[in-house]
Amino acid sequence: MRGADRSKNTQNLDKRVCMTNCPTLIVTVGLPARGKTYISKKLTRYLNWIDVPTKEFNVGQYRRECVKIYKSFEFFRPDNEEGLKIRKQCALAALNDVRQFLTDEGGQVAVFDATNTTRERRETILRFAEQNGFKVFFVESVCEDPDVIAENIVQVKLGSPDYTHCNTEEAVADFMKRIKCYENSYQPLDEELDRDLSFIKIIDVGRRYLVNRVQDHIQSRIVYYLMNIHITPRSIYLCRHGESDLNIKGRIGGDSGLSARGKEFAKSLGQFIQSQNIHDLKVWTSQMKRTIQTAEAVGVPYEQWKALNEIDAGVCEELTYEEIQQRYPLEFALRDQDKYRYRYPKGESYEDLVQRLEPVIMELERQENVLVICHQAVMRCLLAYFLDKTAEELPYLKCPLHTVLKLTPMAYGCKVESVCLNVDAVNTHRDRPSNIDVSRLPEEALLTVPDHH
Amino acid sequence: DRLKFTNCPTMIVMVGLPARGKTYISKKLTRYLNWIGVPTQVFNLGQYRREVVQTYKNYEFFRPDNEEAMKIRRSCASNALKDIANYFTKEQGQVAVFDATNTTRERRGAIISFAKEKGYKVFFIESVCDDPEIIEANIMQVKLSSPDYENYDKEEALVDFLKRIDCYKMSYVPLDEEKDRHLSFIKIFNVGSRYLVNRVQDHIQSRIVYYLMNIHVTPRSIYLSRHGESELNLLGRIGGDTGLSSQGQKYAKALAEFIRGQSIKDLKVWTSHMKRTIQTAEALGVPYEQWKALNEIDAGVCEEMTYEEIQATHPEEFALRDQDKYRYRYPKGESYEDLVHRLEPVIMELERQENVLVICHQAVMRCLLAYFLDKSADDLPYLKCPLHTVLKLTPLAYGCKVESFYLNIQAVNTHRDRPTNVNVARKPEEALQTVPEHL
């Protein structure tokens, strides 16, 4: 049976290009408030989204668990013997967890997020990696711009558990003294002395990069990603096309035009965008009629991406869920069992979608203000990237018609504002039904299908 | 109307002493950019000089105190810049690669002023190398065969060229992290062991940097082959996902023998997700990786049809395809242009890798071959990629050596040439004139 074949060979069939043969340890380097944690979290999010199991290990968190209450910068003084002992222990505890993640838990990349400012500390890590057969790639952030550092502190340090009991001035003063504690012993990665190491030095938030000895594919992708991200404030607007004729009929896929309500949405979208007064907005659509028609009403130039086309439902294109249940009940059940990896016969899976959307994400990172007018499955994939959703959650994210999501990067994550433009539309969201067994009854399969004509 | 790579023309300016790989990088980068759809052209100053100074005598031409020669060289640079302006304004070029030493700050300043005046972006690519072995290998590979040294013997040529390099060394001012911090550039050290990247301005520069950081010069070969003959091939049907015919299975075995015979070090094998390439790889008995991106072009509504059926059911589409086979997209399917777009990550990874055997499909193989052999969008869809034939590509000098191995297993011909009449009003016979035979 086809289904049985799939489950037996799924591993093989979905075996993509091997990103890396042995686990990789990414080691951040840099003084406090240089964006190491920002980079660690963002990179981890990206790697997980492209299906490379990655986890970050923040030594500061280990320290907070050990030293329950943070008193002051004095903990970080280089002559504080007790402090140094605790900090070293924390680093080793973190490395131990790294080893477990990479060796026992199927992790492929671990991001070791700490200052790692001395050559001695880095040597320890290199020895650890060598013993365990991990590749090491250093990511150093160097920045002397006082404005950037100050902004950093305001955005992420003041809200740290360390400073819950301080007012703003006190916290800033203490943190600046904390940075001073590291400055004297800071040995940046050196072109000459460290020429045998693999690393990227990010200077002044990306103005300049020094890249040394990229060893393999995953390091090359990491470098490319790091060189494309920026921290200029901006917002990304995500929405679907206006309601389409096929939407009304409860049919999936296809390439129909907008319904009357869809056209109304397009107009409202145009008005909404105008009212937002967005500086230099780029508008992107797919190459399908319904997104293009929606963009047309916004009245600004737009670019079409084939990569933004809706998921290809293959043999199920333009069918209703009732028809799918009738003609392909087995496929329908298999999809409910693993909606992320399930591939429609002659079509695509969400997993395939993520792969084809990667260049879109990369370009979104490069850009500033962008409005992406796309489709339900596509929007779920993009949203999952920005909001760090798992492969299990992704295919069930709620992306209703006629609603714009405004994503604004903030601190270590993303602020989401949902704007419903008050134009009625059908609901196209089908939840996972309780019974996903292939022997289930039709009614059980169709339990969660939304209403339609 | 895809993503616009760049809003204004970009000048890529090479920087570096002779024999540092500037022309190699210029040509390779140009080939890549054209393949991904960015009209790009190289402007090699040495060629301009050769046109003016018909016969090269010796290195003395390049001595910094040779006033007459300096005048000629400056005039050549000026002409090259004029041609670049022309390429952008009259020929819709988007990227121009100015391939010259550009080793002085003065020369680079002149280029920057020129670009500023015209509204072009500038991105510098500097190649810095101190390894005498690499430099000598460079000279052996590409300089000795230069028109300049037609009448020299090998040793004399080497000696003269090294003196030529010396002429530049005195006045060479490399791009500087501090002094040139406002410029956009990448400095490549020792053939890629280290890179310094400064002020990447836009998407195309970011893609260029990524590409440059992935290419290497380690000798290796890339083997391209289609799957063995399939059941649908025999029936003259396009697309689908069938298994191998008996001849196809014979081919798979022959391929395994051939590969063993080549004694390739550390060979990677890649296939698509379709049965026929996987079955072909299985016979090799080595691990292989599957890429969905290597799947055959999606013929949409025409999947699994014969050409006769396509003519009968979609005569207009059939004609439109013959009119512009590269850009034509099957209804609910893909175009060659789409294929190139989805193959780009495959090409990038092929650049990173060393010895690779890619078992793929006719349209896919045409796209990959076009990249390696610098074929235009017009030629690409008609490249001959017959079944049961392995192409071995080995980078050599500025290009690629191609060796073709027909493994002597009979197979149908699946190559349909462009018919004479591509008009929508043509007769069925005219449309089907070039269809190869099938069952």
C-alpha cells in the first residue's frame, strides 16, 4: 500500500543534502552588550526553521541559577576569586549540557553564548570540542559605537532578572562597570594568532566582517545568514490575498481571482497601508492571481515571487475537503498524522515549502519595511520563522483571511500586532481532527472542516 | 517580474597584482550572474591593451617609468570605462566586471568618480596572495598560453612574467580597512582561507559575496548523467515518475562499472526524488543524497503526454513553447527559467564540493550544463543530453574541460529540436516534424 511504503521509506525519501557530518559548536565571543545573545537566539531560530536541530546555551542563565541573587558588578571583577570559580563551573556545566545535546539528543548545532573573551577560555572550549568530535566556529561581535551599546543595554539588559530591583540609572551604571571588568582581559580573535581557527568577526553591527576558514556547508550558510541580518528598526506586514472565488466554495489551491469581499479587503488593505505611513515600503506577492489582484488595489509597485506561491496540493488541487475524503481517504488521514512532512501526491509538503521559502526569508532579513501578500500555508511558514514555532505547530497556525499581522523585531523576539480589517470572509482553517487513524469514518475526518458553499 | 536584483547598474572592480586570479574570478562570477539571470559582462583591460599594442615585447612595457606605455594604458582604461557606460545604457547590462590590476588608490579613485558621476554602484573584489606556489601554478595555467607569450619558451615566459609582477609591486596600495572603510569590497586572502567584507550595499552584492566565499580551486571533476532509460521514455512520454526499463537497468550497472573504473576519490552521489534517478544510483552501491531540487521540470497539464498528444490537446501551448522554450511555462507547471532558479542552491553546493556525480534529468542536466559551459538562455533548452551518456566536467584554466562517455547501452532518443515553423497557425505535421521516435 502506498501509505505503508511512505512510512517505511520516508527517512530515505526525505533525506536532503547533509548539512554537516559532525556536530558543530558555535562559540560567541565579545564584551557584554555586543549582541551575542541576540545573534545566538536569531541564528538558533533560523537553523531550526531550516531543519537543523539547534539549541543555545547561555552561560549567564547558568550563573543566575547558581547565584540566585545578583548583587552588583563586583561579581565580575577579575580579582573576585569566588566569582571566577563559580563562573568557570557554570561554563563547564553548560558545556556538559552541550555535549549531551549534540551526542545523545540528536542535536546538530549548539550555540555556546558567553563572552569567551580570553584566549585561555577559548582554548578550553577547543579542547572540549576536539575530545568530543565537534567542529568549532566562533562568532565574534566587536563594537565600539557608544550609541549602539547604550541602546543594547536599554533594550535587553534593563529587563534582565539581574536588574529587577534597580532603577534605570543604577542599572546602566552598574552594567557599564560590568563591561569594564572584561575589557582588560579581552583578547579579540586575531587574524594572525588565530589563523587556524574558523570564525567570523562582525564589526560595528555588520559594517565589516572578517571571515576565516569556513570549513563546510553549514558554516557557509551561517556566515551568509549573519551577513544578511541587520538591526535597523522596521516592520514586516504579513497577510493573505483577499478572499477568492475558490475560498468561498471551500476548494483548496487553484488560481482564481478575488471574490467581491476579497476586492473589498484589497481596498481596505490599501487604506490601512496608507494610514500606517510606512517609510519606503516594499510589497511582495506570489505569481498567483489572487495575491496580484490584492496588491493592485494597494496601488504601489510590487514584486512577484514564484517562491511565494501557495503549497501545491498536487492531485488534490481545487478539491473540497469532502472530495479529498471521498477520493483519497488514506492520503487525507496520513496528512492529519503528520501535516508538516506529508506531501500531496504530485504536490508539496510544508517541509518542501520551508525549503523554497528560505530565499524569501533571507531577503526579508536584508530588507526593511515589507508587506508580503501571500497564502495560508506560505504565511504559516513565514510566521513560524519569525515566531519560532515548531514543525508540529506550524501547519496549524491561525492565519485567517482579511487580517494583517504586523511583526516588529523587539529585544530578542518579535512583537506581533494583529489587525483585522473588518471585511467578512470565510474561515479556511481546518484543525486537526481527534481521529487521524486511516480506518476512521468520513464524519470523523470531516469533523473540523470549516463551513463553505 | 521576479525579484529585482539591483536597482542601478553595478561595477565590480577587481584589484590585485598579476597572477592573483582576478580574471579567473571575473569570468566565473560573470558566468554565474548571467546564469541566474543578471546580464553581466567582463571588461578585461589586458585585451584592450593587446588591441592597441599589437605585439607584446617584454615586461618593460609595464615599468612604472615607461611614460609612453603609461599613456597607452591610461587610454585603454578610459576606453574600457566608456564601453562599460555603453553596456549599461545601450545594452541593458546590469553588472560590469572591470578586470584589471587597479592597484593604486589613484586609479581606483578615478573609477569611483566615474561611477559616481554616472550613478553606478561600485563593489571591489581584491585578491591577495603571497604563496609563491599558487602564483607559479597560476602563471603556468593561464599566462604561458596568453597571446603575449606566443613566441616565448616556458622558462623565459615565467621569468618575464615575474618581472612584470614586480613592476606593479612598488606602487601597489591594497584596500585598507581604515582608509577605505567607506567603500564596498571583499578582500580575498590566499585563495579563500580568509575574507574581509566591508559595507555590502544590496542584494546582488550579498549574493556575489556568498558565491565568492563558496568557490574554490581544488582540482576535482563533476560527473553529470541522466537516469537510465525509463518506461515512459520508451513510450515517448514526458515527465512522470516511472522506473527504469530493462535497458535503463543495464545502464545503471554500466554506470557503476564506469564509476569504479574512474577511481574517484571521495565521490559524492546526488539524485533527485524521482524513482528513475534513485534506481540508477542504487546500482552504484554507494551512499547517495536526494535533492528535490533535482526533480525534472514539471510539465504541468502535459505531464506523461507524448508530443503527439500535446499537439492534439494543446496546439497553441506547443507552439508558444517552441517560440520561447526558455521562458515558456507549462500550464500548472514550470519553465526552464524556473528550473534555473530552483537549481541555484544545487550549483552553490556543487561549487563547495569536490568530486560529485549528479544523476538527474534532461531539462535539469541542460540547466546545469549551461552553467558550467556558459551557454545562453537561447541555447540552454536545446543542449544535447542523451540518455546513457556521462559528461565529465573538469575545471581547466578559465573554463571547463568536457569529456563525454557513451556507455554503449542502447536507449531511445529524447531530444526534440526546434522545428522550423513555430507559428501558432502551423500544421500538426510541422509541429511534430522533429519529434524523436518512440514506441
